[in-house]
Amino acid sequence: MIWNCEKDELSYNISPETNERKEYTKREVLSITSKIYNPFGCLTPFIIRAKILIQELWQRGLHWEDPLPGDLQTNWMKWMTEWKEIRDVRIPRCLIRVPMMNIVQLELHGFSDASEKAYGGAVYMKMIDAEGKGTIKLIVAKSKVAPLKSVTLPRLELVAALTTAKLTSYVKRVIDLEINKIYCWSDSQIVLCWIRNLARNWKPFVRNRIELIHELVRPEDWRYCPTKDNAADIISRGTALKKLKGNRLWWNGPKWTSPERRKLNTLTGEEMITAEKYWLKTVQRDAFHDELKTLENGKPLPKENRLKTLDPFLDEDDLCRVGGRLRLSDLDYDMKYPIILPKAHHISDPGNVTPELLDSKWKIGSEKSPQKEFGPLRIIRTDVYTKVYICLFTCMVTRAIRLELLSDLSAERFIQALNRFCARRGYPKIIQSDNFSTFKMADRQLKNLLSKTSLDKVQRVKTAKGTFIRPVARLYLLEPVRFKVQCNGLRPLGRECYEH
């Protein structure tokens, strides 16, 4: 490796190897590969291809002077043809070209990836000046071939993450600069799940490596990045030298790491409204394409059309809204003319968006009554078959669950269940429920009772604030718990009758 003082660049001074016999042996392959001085790992994606080929030679049991088999000889000759261009590679030596006093933030970004053939990591430094401008450059990279023993891809990704953590920690330790932030990136959701949990939760192979990663890099500093933006993906797959020389992802990281592309400002209300309208129009164009074309042409919808009964029309933003008799009411525009949304779409699913966003929307099929969720269960009491119901209590903080049995759906039975709950678990500060009629009746009765009594025991119940969610909306904290209770607790009971 030589240094061009005038251009401040590093380059490789390697004489191309020639072999008149056009047959290389195992010894020559290893000798030529070892001649490349690669202390910073800049040529790692190119060299890893030779390492994989050498591993293949060992797997086939070739001796030192044995010529390469035909298929490996072809791959090696292709690599050698590219190797002759290594002298054209130019690596800028200087990382920071502005005075250090103008640098306001330094960040390290580590990327890890693995494949069935190899794994590795790359570390970049991002520099931001006082004007918000800056650069990001490759500092160091490292690769290893995958072990001969069969290992699952998530475990290889974990080993790659450990390699990246070691590289990042090493750079932070040896570089004589104050690093403000560290980010490590992986495209494996499984590895990120391992890292974000306690090491003792996993089996020895994973646990030991997670403990090392936690010592080197904080779990909260690990982030997910798509495979197409993962610079280490080039390491795990390898690439041609000609492509590597002009690969911006390899030398400067993904585009979104550039300071100019990472300016995050607070969204204004106008921007949020514009974004909401954009996605609503996109959803309608996908779900009601033919209907919108008809309305745009000023023609009525056919009688059998699913939107005909809603008297739809297009507003000034080309959003399809419900017409009807509410146009004479005093409601605001969005409530009088709800925006129509399809039934089977993730944007109209209450589990994916907040109830506030669905307040002024009309979901196709929302006029249908919901099915009963809990019970009733059938029990035998003194040789008499009867129905009972279950009241589900859950803590908003710990997700602790308590089930209370109700003989009927009257407000009195619910108040009794609430008293049993408070006697066993204590008095809550906030009680939030859906709009079931039993809860509303109990709320009115409790307020009436508490307003007429001054008993000390009852005074503590007065501190509990009762709230109801908006109609038709789901109680999101309770839905996952209710689903688990129904699947794991009630569904196995089936339609059998039990003694009580």
C-alpha cells in the first residue's frame, strides 16, 4: 500500500501475477490472496470471494500442489482477472477535511450481515458541522467465512452482530476523538429481538454472545435497516472489484445516513392533514377505482353497487364521502360527510389506527352488529342448568388479569364483582371500560350511591375515576388480553357444562 502525498490518497502497489500454465494450485491461491495488504478492510467484499474459494479447497481435501478442479479454476481465473485492476483503487486517507472546531457531532454507524457463505461488519463515521452539513465515510471492515459446521442463518447474523460490536468498540477506543452517538444496524429482526432482551433468556450459544454484545454496545443503540441499505450485505455476498470501486453504499453508507437527508423537524398540522388526505385518496383509488371513475364523470352509480346506498360524492380534494340527510344538521363537515373506507384494509382496521382518525370515516360494513365475545358459559348449579358470564379485569401497567363470574348481566352483579375485585386487589385510581350497557348502568348507580353516603369504606371508591371509550371503538389495552383469555382459557372449555 502506498500513499500519494499530493492527492492524499492510498492505493495498492501490487504486480499482477501471471501463470503461463493457466493452472493454479492450492498453494498459489493462498499465496496470492495473502499478498493483499488490507488493514482497514476496504477491499473486504472483493477478498471474501477468494476466502470462500480457499475454504472450498479445504472441504474437497486438495493437497498443496494439486491443481484446482475445473469449476474452481474458472472462478479463480475470473477473480484473478479482476485482481489485476486493484492498482486502480483509490482510498481517500483524510476522514475530516474541516477544522475540528467546526465539528459539532461525531457518530459511529456499524452495519452487520451474514449469509450462508460469509459474515462480517463495517463501521462508518458520520461528521456534522455547525451548518448541519457533513459526510460519512468507511473506517474499517472485517469479514470471515462461515464455519464448515452447519449453523442457522440467525446465529450467523448474531455472530456478525458481535463482530460489528467489537469493531465499533475498537474504533471508539483507539480513535482520539469524542464520539457523541453510536448506532449499530442489522437487517435481522431475530437478532435484534435477542439483543433487546436479557441474555439469560436464551440458550448458551445465543446467551454468551448477547452478553458480549451488551458489554460493548448498549441494546438501545441497535436499530433495524433494510437489506438493500445494509452496507455489510456487500461483505456477506461479495462483489466484483469493478463494482466495488464505484459503490457509494460501500464507501459512504446508505443515503439516509447523510446529514442533509436526516433533518428531522416537527411536522406541522398542515403537513399532517396533507399526508392523511394523500393516504386516504390512495386507499380509495385502490378499493373504489371504478366507482370513483363513475363519480368523476358525473354519472350515477348502478343500483347493485355497494356504495349506492351511501349517496357518495367527491369533495374538493377528490375524496369520496357519504351523502345523505345529515347535510342539514349542525355537525361539522367531516361528521356530516364521513370519508368512505373499504372494509378489508389495514388503514381502516381499528387495531392499526387510533379511534380519533376513524371518527370522521365510514367503514364499509361497520353498520353490522358485532358478535358476542365472552360467553355465556353453561354451568350446573343444584341440578339446574344456568348461564354465567365472565367479567375481565386487567391492569393497564402490568397486564395482570383477574376473572370474575357473573350470574347475569345486571348492573348489581357487576357492582358485586367490582367489590370482590377491590377487596382482593385494592381500589384502582382509574377504571376504563367499553360502552357495554351493564357498565353504563353500574356507573350511574355507583355515582348515585356515592353521592348519598359518607362511609369511610365507600369514600375510597370515590377516588376511582370511571371513563368510557368512544362508541364503536376498541379498548386497545384490553383487546390482546381478551383474545388470550378467550383462546387459552375459554375456548378449551367448549360447550361443556361444569358444576359450580
